[in-house]
Amino acid sequence: MIQTYSTTIRRKEMDAVLTCMVDERIGPGELNNRFIQQIKTFFDCDGAVALRSPEQALKYALKSIGFEEGGTIMISALAPSWQLFAIEDLGYKALVLDVEDSTGLVNAEIVQRGINHGGRLLILHESMGILPQMDEIMALGIPVIEDVSKSAGALVPTEEENGQPGKPLKAGSFGLYSILCLEEKDVITAGGGAVLMAPNRREWNVLKRFVDKLSSTELLPDINSALGWIQLKEFTKNEESRKQIFSLYHRACLSGRHKMYTRNNNPGSLPVDEAQKQKEGLENSGKENQSFDYTSTMCAFPLLLTSSFKDVKQYAAKKDIEISLAYEDSVIASREEELSSSCIRAKSLYLRCALFPLYPRLTHSQVSKIVKVLGTLP
């Protein structure tokens, strides 16, 4: 059976972890620091801290912002459920927002309605590696915490004054703070934990006051940091593999009855000169890279079914392919009855969005099998 999820952990990743164990450097230390330096380079952020859980990351982000006690925080109905539970545990009120059908994301109009109903801060979950129209959301003028656990590596095009493509902005560059979860099913995994990033110096100076007082029990251990560090180093190679597989899946579904999410919500051109490609870590060159969509991350292959999920799952299982509900661990999955009337689109996507296996460890024969199934789904 081809499993829906599989980590990208290979021999190189295991060697880094084993070396950490042999050197008996398991607690937070040198490798945690090395991981943070890699994070700062990859995300172009001013400062970051690697913690043991996403909940901790959110707590210190809210403390750094100085968010009002008991205030209302807006989250997507399709965001991971930990966001809802963490907000409630920290004593804040969660305002759960519906999403748009075409992307599974909140947009500026939806967020504005949330503001009108008392929302004072947004946790922006960039689901399925897709970035919303960032300029429209940021123009609303409210504090934003980005969740880039699925969108790490995605780019937003910019334009110079002369009309030429400028240096793109990376996912994680827009919010006051950004959270990168490192759990098993995230695009970068360390076996658990999360990184809290401050894109700019002013926000980092505030966060650093809390970071300097953290105990070792709150920091990500070196054994996890070793895995996260090598995963980040191998990200470009893994993402190129995912993009190639994604392209094959996409073509297989074009003539089918089922739909795919709209990507590239931030239109514009990305520079493709050799210096830029080297800076972004792209190994290939020329037209091959230009054909890929770097404005989103291919962390998964979601398909919006027009028929029963149960029927499609059974059909795929007969071909030894496992599929799963894309949002089985989402906010609306945990509060379905409570949110059904206010988050109609999110509930529909929760019930009919299926994930198909997409990860670098898939062999050519496995990819071919999945492509055939995608092209013949009931």
C-alpha cells in the first residue's frame, strides 16, 4: 500500500541524528543554534527561536505583540486544530472564519468581516502550500501571525520601479511573527517542535527579551534540531521532486471530473537569472525551472472531489493507494457541529478534499500508478 504521508527522512538525515546521539549532544545546544542560523538564511528573517511545541511559539508571539488579555483572535476553519486549543488555553477568544472555495484560504473580504465582528489579530494559515493575496490582507492593517508550516519556500513576486521583476518576498516575511511547525506531516519536519521567526529587527528585539529568559526545557533539543537542520538543507532538492510529481498529477486531473485548488494568487514574474537561481538554491536551469510554480509550495496534492470520498477511497485502495481527508485534523473537524452554519464552505471542503500521496521517496512506478488512478477516478 502506498501511504498518503511519508516523511522525507533519508540516510543523510539519519546520519545527522545519529551523529548527535553518538556525540551525546541531545539537549538544546550547538545544533539548535546551527538550525536557527539556517532558518535565518532560508527565510531572510532577522531572528528566530526553535521551541518544543507550536503552542509555545504562539504564546511568545502574542506576548511579543502585547496582545490584549482576553482579546479575539481570528483563525481559519481549515487551520490545524492546535491553533484553536492553544488560543483557548491561553485565555483568548477564537473567532473562526470561513474560507473561499477556490483556495481553501481566508481572503481580505472574509477577514474584514471578522474584524467587523471583533477580530483584532489574524493567524494566517497558508494551507496546502498556497499563499493568499498577501497585499490585500496586509492592507487591512491588523496584526498578523503567519503559519508557514505548509508554505515554507513559497515566493511572492515583486516589481522594481522600472517594471522588471524584483527580489521576491518569501512566505513568513509578511506577519509581525511567523510560526513554522516541525511536526511529522509538515513540509519541514524535526519530529516535533516549532520555530518562531521575527522577519524584522524591531520585532526581533522585542521577542529576544523573552528568548533570553527561556529555560532549556522550552528550547528544541539538539536531536530534533539536527533533523530539522538537514531537512532545511535538503529542502530545495525535495521540493523540486515534489513539483515534478505534482505536475504529473495535475496533468492527469485536467480532463477529469474532480477539481484542483487555484494557485498563484499573487500574480507577477519571478526573476530567473542564474544568480537568483543560485541564491534560491535551484539546481536546474533554463526553461525547466521556469515551468514550475514557485509562488506556492507543493507540500501535498489535494483534490476536490465531486463524488463520495468513501467511493474514491475504496477505488484507490483497490489499486494499493491510500488517500486521506485533507483537513481531518482541522478546526472544523474538531468543532463540526458548532461551526457548520457559519463555515459552510469550509465544511464542504473538509468533507470532500482528498489528499493523494506526494513525497520525494515515491518511486517512478508508484508515481505512474497514482497518475493512472487520478485519471480514472469515479
